[in-house]
Amino acid sequence: MQKSAVIGRDTQKKIFEEAISSSKSEFMVVYGRRRVGKTFLIKNVLGNRIDFEMTGIQDGDLSDQLQNFADKLSEFSDTEIEKPKSWMQAFGLLKKYLSKLNSKKKKVIFLDELPWMDTHKSKFLGMLGHFWNDWALYNNVLLVVCGSAASWMIKNVLNHKGGLHNRATQYMPLQPFTLQETEQFLQAKNIKANRYQVVQVYMTLGGIPYYLDLLKPGQSIPQNIDRLCFDANGFLRDEFGRLYKSLFEKAENHVLVVKALASKWKGLTREEILEITRLNDGGSLTKVLEELEKSAFIQRYAPFGKKKKGSLYRLTDNFSLFYLKLMAQKGLNNQKDVFLKLFSDPKFRVWCGYAFENTCFIHHRQIAKALGISTIFHEFSAFQFSGNDTYDGIQIDLLIDRADSVINLCEIKFSNSNFKLTPAYKKSLRERVDTFTAITATRKSVFTTLITTYGLNNADTHLDVIQNVLTLDDLFQIN
């Protein structure tokens, strides 16, 4: 792919273009998990309009960061710059350089991996705030700051208690690709894959552009996954360990929580996480959950009829799930055709079901659009009932509570062909609606909605049981 080809991200590209053409200074904060394509997006959209950029040095001390600043300023100004003694002096040099540029042109500054620049006692954030408030705000500047540690960016930049407080004019939490963007990306790379195979890729690697860019044309999807995930030198063999360490301090706690969530498809409450991980019930767990959620590894949702206190946490990062459920299995690595062999493994089928559910969770906006309820207020949740003397237990993984007096109970099935509805299964769906209606005492109409890959055989003959059928094509819609 050409360097300038930015797939998808239409909303984000529009925001950048509006910031460039704005008549006032703009301060943009971009954050998102590692490998999600933040730097690629910024550098390719802004291109040669960037007047100064630098990337923080991971684990570098203050001296390293200041030398890096001097080297980059020397490069952009075409003048030899000595290493400044402090960030105050550094930003003074930057102001001097920018002041010599065309006053009518937007001056564009890009600071990447901002958390790495803020070393201990460096006063970096204070000086950045002073630079913005004292000079950049009044001199037609676009300042773009970026970081992979999403929680750090939110706490220390967006919610800064000093000079940066409430200064951002735009903030951009960059999410993984949608299915549609993933399909566009693979097409641009000349990867031949139908939508069923695109979903397989998405369930395995997630919508992470960096991972998707590792796929090779001329290889099937199973061949690509084998090469990346199971071969001895596969690039993603050790990615799980690298991923969390690169994002979080004390990453072992984050990994404990992720592994706990991978053990329960329905998700876990805070109390259940504490029981499994044996972490201390206090600020440390709160911080871990917050950081994982803001970095798009997990999602929190309230079960139907319950408030925030009863929230469930669910692992929604597909790559982490694939690693923990399949890649980490003993005896699978260094074999040939592992992914194809897994097709007959019961554990593989269980993973497929959960990973497809995850994909549907992530694409809830597309589901709402397909149901024609985008403009109707609605909430997504789940429901679980353990059973009593009258009713058997039921579990509903995705439920849509709508303001037009309808509740959709979603049945999510991953299948390699049209789904077949047996008499026994029809009976269980009817009983599920009856149990849900009785236990919740809802007065709303309850619809059963089937979300599957290729649709339902003879769907028009099952309207008494299933009111809506959504397929892969619905999940590939634009938001």
C-alpha cells in the first residue's frame, strides 16, 4: 500500500481538515491502544503540512528527551540546535523557530507518544501548558498530541489540573477498524477474502490496522493466521506479552484481569474479578479496569434492569481472546495448518461463538441501523436468570431495550451456512421469551432477533418465533 493511503477513518480525516482550515488555534488530543494506527493517520493526513514533530523515547530520561527534541528541531529548522537544559528552554526554541514561518499559514506541531516525554520531575506538562496558553493559542497553531496510554492521556492532558485544563479543542479516541474498514483495508492490500473470511480475520486479529497489514496477498486466511500466530517465528506469537507491557505500569495486574474475563463468556462483576484474580479491592483494581476500558480491551455494561453497581465487564479485544483460548494452548505451535486443524476442535467452535458475539457487540450501531432504530433511543444490555421452581434459567447475551416499547432479544449464531431452525430450537426460543417476559414483568413487546452469518432457512415461515434476521452484510454497513 502507498504511504498516503488512509483506509476508512472518514470522520477523523474530516476533523483534521477542519482543524487545518480553522481561523483559530486548535489543540487536538489523539489516543488509542497500541497498533491502532494513530501515528499513521496523523502523519498521512497532515503530511508535509507538519512544521515540527517528535516522538517521545520509551524509557528515556529527561536528557534523552531533550536531546531528541534538539535533533528534531535541527532537522526541521535546518539549523544546528544545541540540547536545551529544560523544557522551558526547549519550548522557547520552538517558539523562535515557528515565529519565522509564514504567519498566514497554520503552524502544525505533532508530539507523538506524549507520556514518554513526561519523565519524572521534568515539568514537561507544565511547560507544554505554558507554551499553549502563552503563545500557541494566539499564533494560528494546530497542536496535535498523541499517546497509546489512553488513561494517561485522559488524566494528564484532557483532565489536567494545571495549565492544560480544558484547553483541548478536539479529542479523538481512535478505535479499531470496523468490519467495513477491515474489508476496505484487505481489498487495498489485494487480499482476496469474502465477508465470511473477513469476519474470521476480525475475530482473530480484531480491527487492528498494524496486524492486518501483516497479512500477505496470495495466501489464504488460514495460511496467514498460521504464519503470524503459530509459526516459530510468527510476528504475533509473542505479541500478547508485549502488548500490555507497552501500555500499562504493573501490566501483570491488567493481564490477570484479562485472563479472568476470558474465562467467562458472559462477563464478570467486579466482585467476581476480585475473587478470581485475588487483587486488592481498592483503587488499584479500579484503575486497572478503567485503563483497560479506555484502551478498548474490555467493555462494561449493565445487565437489564440493573444499575451501574451490577455492571458486568466483558473482554472485547478479539486478539487477546484468540491468544488466550487458542494460541496459548500447548502443542499447537510450530505445526503446519494449525488453524485448519482447529476447525474440528470443540474449543474452536466455542471460541468462534464468543468471538462472533464480540464482533456483534462492537458493531452495535450497525445492528441498530439494520433494525431501523438508529433515531430511536435504545440501550444495549444483557440478561441472565439462574432459574427457579417455575422457570428454567436463561441467558441473553445481547438485549436491546427501545423507547418505542419493544425489546429485542438477540440470538447470535456463527455458522458456515444458512442457519436451520429445528422444532426443538423453536420451542426453546418461545420458552425464552415467555420466561423473560414473566421474570421481568415487562409490558413491552418482545422480539426475537437472529444475528447469523448467512441468514435463516425459510425465514418467512418462522415469523411466529423470529421477528428479525440480520446477516453479515448488516454488520458491514457504515455507522
